[in-house]
Amino acid sequence: MKVEKNKAVGTGEFETVDADVLINAYRQETDSGFLRSVSAIKVNEDGTVVIDAQRMTGHEGIFAGGDMLPGENRSSTIAIGHGKKAAKYINGYLMSNPYQKPDKHPTASFRKLHMWYKTEAPQREQNKLAPAVAVKNFEEIVSGLSEPEARFEAQRCLSCGNCFECDGCFGACPEDAIIKLGKGNRYKFNYDACTGCAVCYEQCPCHAIEMIPEPVNSTTDVK
């Protein structure tokens, strides 16, 4: 098999090998023939279809993702991501309220982090098969992490630029200007009470708080 312009092409050469187990892999393509009869849908030569910024095909109400779209990296992870994105646009379409993708705030750089916050989750080395054992079978060389182990490792995440509700700002504010909205809902700032002392900003470990001129509204959400 050879590769031409990032596409695998058969060479016409065949080889017979003995095997105990055979796993069929039917290429990373999709059968889009049924869409060719649908008006306004553009189908490419490789069977993929064209979508717009709302992830909708040329025919209103028909969306596409995963292997149905062109791209070199057609993995299950990519397909799951496409489904998550498409669901938002589909919901907006059905509700007659088009989904508007919110602007992302910049990821906080290391220099913007305030490292007073530390986790008790030292890195653990994953178990590995010894080379002499690994060459004898097709078992995973690196064992991976169980769910409890993965959750433990994730505790080291500093959530750069994203509030993870450490309550640092809530506890540090001398004016009680920060309103806690409950787990998962983060906080609001009461600017009528806020004096702009910046204590919340200075102690926020992940730079989820920015100091900006006071807006017209009296309250705002933590990003």
C-alpha cells in the first residue's frame, strides 16, 4: 500500500499470512450514497459532505459530523466532539434560536498563576510490562489508569484561566462583595459593595479574575 496526497491507495500486491485472530477494519469512510438524491447537499469525491459554520449541510435540517466530514484524523474522539458540537446547533435549530458560540477567554500563562494553591496528588508512574514479557504477547505495555487513579492524577490540574471554585476569593474579600452561587455555579461580584482592593484578583490561583473598569451592571459572573 502506498500513500498519495494523504490518501491510502492499494498497490495490487497481496500476501497470505497465518493468524489466530482476524479483526476486520473497513476503512475510515462512510456510505453517503443515499444523500446524493437529497437536494442542495454537496458530496465530495471521497463521499464526505460539505457543511457550514452551523455544522449543517446544504439541505436545511440535515447536519453531519465524524467520518461524514473530510479530514485526515478521523478518530472516535473527533467524532464524539463533532456530535457534541452538532447537538448545540441542532438544538438551536429546533428551538428557532440559533446557537452562538461564546468567545473563549485566553488561557492563563504560567506567569499569571498564583501558586499558593497546591494539591496533594504527586505524579504516579504507570505500571509497565517488562520488555521480556511484552515481546511475547499483544497485551498493553502501559497498563493505564483506573478511574480512581485518573481522578487522583487530575487533582494536579491548575485549571489555567478557569475558576474551579476554590473559595479563595470568597474567603479573602473584606467587603463580602463576592456571592457564592453554589457548587458548579461559581460566584457573582456585587460591585456596589466592591472597593476595588484587588485582593480577590491577587489570590486567585488560576487567574480566573481580571481587574477591569467597573461595568454599568451591579453584578457579574466569574468567567
